[in-house]
Amino acid sequence: YLIPLSNSQYPVNQTTMHRPSLSACQLILRSFGRSGGNIVASRRFASSMNVRDALNSAMKEEIERDPNVFLMGEEVAQYDGAYKVSKGLWKLMGDKRVIDTPITEMGFTGLAVGAAMAGLRPICEFMTFNFSMQAIDHVINSAAKTYYMSAGDVKVPIVFRGPNGAAAGVGAQHSQDFASWYSHCPGLKVVSPWNSEDARGLLKAAIRDNDPVVCLENEMMYGVSFEVSPECESKDFLIPIGKAKIEIPGNHISLISYGKFVGLCVEAAAELAKEGIQCEVLNLRTLRPLDEESIVKSVMKTHHVVTVESCWPQCGMGAEIAARIMESQAFDYLDAPLTRMTGADVPMPYAQALEAAALPQVADIVRVVRRTLNRAAK
């Protein structure tokens, strides 16, 4: 759905899913780089890495670095993980550092939180965050609140990670985006990586953090490769929690998103660049604490904003971003109403065509940007 601040709703178009690609960024560079635009030259990259390997290497290095770090979850050890994110870790680290659990999220999450309170640093994997609902009492009432309730005496350094949001054809009970649920709760930090650099740097930072961190990944991104810099491959590469990143600078409109949908914004920006529209794509990376400063600066620069997510519209991330903008100095810089692009306000359909219609697509982002800027399609 497309939700302007007037609360009107418009059905999305049924289109095919697009995967993020570097060619989109390169197209934008070609479109503006020689014509006086403010697009900066991209840095040189040494190699490519898919998101699955980025997460795997981050966990491997942190388990090797700190004897208190261990991974636990369903099928993470002998089966190498349901999505092969933990491939090879059990054979390398052994039973004490990579632990298979029974199929009981309430049980092993409570165990992990207790281990964190006792001084260890668990990485607790949910096969999907939809299943974290079985354990939400431990995540919220135990992990998130204990540091405050103990007056700072008891730290809970734990990472809850796994795939979040829609995959493909897995139905309503396996497709929900929990970004707004967990980012609502004080005591938690929430990160959502898009590419391999995000995944590696944010997960390593989360493991080293002394607070409970929720790491919301996306199953559809695990096999997608991105070029990475030599800095990203360093064992001490960290991305600060609470800092957004401008993936593509632009002057005409801000596209604000997180996780997989950053890639769709990049592709939409490439399409719009052909029409002379410069989109600034802001990758939030962290959802709590939200980098309000970067959001405000981007909106004050472009005077237009569209948020893109797969959460349901009511109380979603776009709603929070809209409120932050309205309550900040950025409000006076808006030349048009902010528009939220969200998942449809229904449980996720199983049918492929309906599933595509229930999520924002590249064509939808392009159409909404044109409408926000009052530009006709070319």
C-alpha cells in the first residue's frame, strides 16, 4: 500500500520482484557523474561476498576471538543451519560453541538469556522471527528489561538473529516483518542489514555489544553477492550501531528504507535517474536507536521523502519516521506530504501473484516518487 499522511490508501501494482544489483548504482553514476550532479565516485572493491558468507564469517571470527561467544538454535550445528548460515562452524568449533537445540523457542531462548546474565555472549538463532513469538517473554521481559530493573548490575549481552519478513511462498505465518515490534521496546537495540558489508559489520558489532541486540536478516538476501572493500574483510571491521548510511546521494527526494528494500530503492533510483531525478537512498541499518539526525539532514536537503518497508502500515517504521520528521525542523523543509510505502494491511497471501501485490515493488517506488515530485512518466 501507499499511505500518504492523509491516510488514503492506494493498491500497489502487481509486478515482479527485483534483486539489488551494483549495476543500478553504476547507472546512476553514469547518469549524473558527468553532468554536474552531486553523485560521488564509487570506491574500489577487492572481492565479492554473499550475505550468507558475511554472516558466517562474522560469527566464526567472533567465536574465535572471545571464548564467551557461542551460537545456539535449531539445526545450527550438525545440519549447518536451515539456511546454511552456520555452515562449517560446528565442525570447526565443536559442541560447546555451536549448539543444536530442540524445537522449543521458549526453552532455548530462556536458556540463552540466562547464559548472558551469567556472563556469556550467546548468539540465539531463530529459524524465522515469526517463531520468536514463542519466546517473546524472554526477549522483552527478561533480556530487554533486566539491565534497567537491576539498576545496571546485570548486563544481558545477547544477539537474537535470523530471517525476518517475507521470503517466497511461505504464507502468512512465516512472512511477517517484526521491525516495528522489536524497535518499539526500550532496552533492545535493533539492526537490519541489507548487503554483505552491513551483515558482517552490524553482526560483529552486535556480538560485541553489552546490550541485547535483535538482528533482522532476510532469507531472500542470503545468496545475493555484493562487492566488499578490503576494510570489510578485516577481523575488526565494525559498523556502529545507530548510524545510517547514504547509499546514493541525491538532491530531489529521499528514499528511506532498511534491509532488503534498500535494494529496491537503489533499483528505483537507477530507473528514475534516466529521467533526471536524483534520489537519495538512505539505508537505516539500525532501527533502534534510529539515526534521526541522518533522516532530518536528508529531508532538509531534498525536501521530499518516501519511506519503503514491508511492515504493516499501522504503527510501522514509516509511521515512526514520519512522526520524527513532523516533530523536527525538517517539517518546515517539506515541499510535499511524506508518503509511506508498506506491506498491504492483510496477512501475507500464499499465492505468488497476491504475495507480489502485497509488497512494495520497484515499479511502485518509481510511480510514487513521480507522484510526490509531480512528475509525469516519460
